[in-house]
Amino acid sequence: MSGNQYELYRFTHSDGTTKDWAVRANRDGSYTSRWGKTGTRLQSKTFQNMLPMQDHIREKTNKGYKLIGMVFIDDDGKVSRVPPASSSKPMGKAPHQTQESLHIYWRIKIQNAVLTSPELPFLKGKSAAFSVSILQEFPDCSWVKNVAEGHGDFIQTGAGFLTKEHGVGSLLLLMALKKHAPEGIAITMSHEDGLEISDHVNFETEALSFFDSNLESIRPLAEDLELLVKKIDLSTIESSYDDYFF
């Protein structure tokens, strides 16, 4: 049977027994949670609005659930650390899926203490500034334009996904925020197969190619976003020494 990746959280009772709770964001904007005693097949429920997912996670962690990590859970609720052996394709990819139907998933985790601290406004300020720079280069990037115009607070939304139509600017914005995120705020991105995307843009050729882009085409913007170190143009440097011939 097929399996999907979930974040697994575990609660330990005073007698040493444990119970699990898992959650994942779905492509259609919903999210699914699973729960049950550790080692049993987990029940499931899907919520149609993804926006409260971060609140759901926060509620569980406030009760004492601890993050265990990423796991695979099949249709019957069986938990595994590895993809089901019956699947020869990466998780999340249908046999005839095209690039247009694929997604890059993102997640923003905010610790409770950060919600009332200066770190959150700081990151939102960075988001606004980066969006302006990106729109100067990619004015048709609707996803970034929505961020710049304040249509929804995506930082506190908690999770979502990018499609090819969102444009490479959306990826660069998330990379820049990931790089500059203060302590207490974690930003993650991943491909359909669960492979994480870093903020080292020069290593993420696959993520760039997802948007039909490459490193050289976005280099000046990546430098402005501090994702790359700016190249030094040696021709602009005047020597302070005279040339002497002996």
C-alpha cells in the first residue's frame, strides 16, 4: 500500500506507556492528523482548512507531545521509518505525474515564546523587504506580490506548497527567509519525495530547474538576497601602486 510522510509526535505517560500523534499537509490545502497508542495502527482525520494546522501542532506540544521526526504511514495507519517496499516511485509522485502537477512543500514552525517577541516582526520585515527586491526582477510573480501586498500572513499560516506557476521568486523568498530566520523560527522546504531544500542556492539546481531556472539566471537577485556572495569585479578596482619596470 502507498504511504505518505508525516511529522510524528509522542506523548509519554507517567507509567512509561506512550501514544502517538502525526500530521501532514496535503496538496489540496487540507491537512491530515493520525493518532493512537504507539505500535498500533493509527486512526486518521482530515481537516479541510490547512491554516489551523500550526495551532493544532502547538496544542499538542503544549500538552507534552515531543517531536520524534518524519515517518511514513500507509493507508491502514501502519507507521514505518522507510517508504513502503511496494512503491518503486518516490513518495508523493504518481506514475504519470507531470512537472506542472508537482509541488515544493514549505513549513514554518514558530515556538510559543516567539509569538510575542521581536523576532516575529523582524522576520516579517525581512519578508517585505525581500519581496520588493524580487518583484523588481520578477514583477509577474503573483505569490510574492500577494506577500508584499499583505494578502494573508503566510508566515503564521504554518504550511503550504509552491507550484511551477508561482515562479522562482517564491522559492528565493523562502530560501532568503530560511537563511535569515531568527532563533525560535524554523523554515523548511522539501521536494515531493521528502528531500529537503536548503538555503544554499548554489547547491539547489533541482529546485531551480523545477521553475525552469538556473543559478546564472538568478545570480544578481540571489546576491541581493544574500543567498550568494557577490562577485568582485576586478576591473573596477584601481591599483594604489605604480607599475615599475626593472
